[in-house]
Amino acid sequence: MIFVYIIKNNFNKLYIGISENPEKRLKFHNTKSGAIFTKSGHYKIIFKEEYSNLKEARQREIQIKKWSRKKKEFLIEKYKKNLPTKI
């Protein structure tokens, strides 16, 4: 399984990525070894969706990255409330 995930740091910045193990990837980000964008602040997972293959996950990641901040926040709120998040 592949996950699309969103992490948020203590400066309220969002990062969207994909991983087979988002929790392990989060540890990598928080040790400042991940993407350049995640080298500032401490992150926590605030959203994740599961996909059966890399192609679907990558398409969803790209889709979410193109969204406005407001739309991303709406998706995160739906996830927190345990509502369906896939379009």
C-alpha cells in the first residue's frame, strides 16, 4: 500500500508527499534528512489516504498540491472528522 500524506510543522506550513510508511517517513523529515522544505520545524501527520498503487497515489499527490490552502484545509478537516476524503 502507498499513502498520500500531509504533514504540518509548528510554523503552520504544509508538506504533501507519498510513502509506503508515512510514520517512518515523518521521522526522516523530523531529523532534517527529508526534503529541503521540511528542514525547518517539527512536523506531525495531519492527513493520510491509502492507495493500492504508486500511480494512483502520485496522481492524488499532484492533485492536492495544486489546490489552494483553503481547499487543503477543508480536506484535512474532513479527514479529522473521519469523513470520506477521496473525490
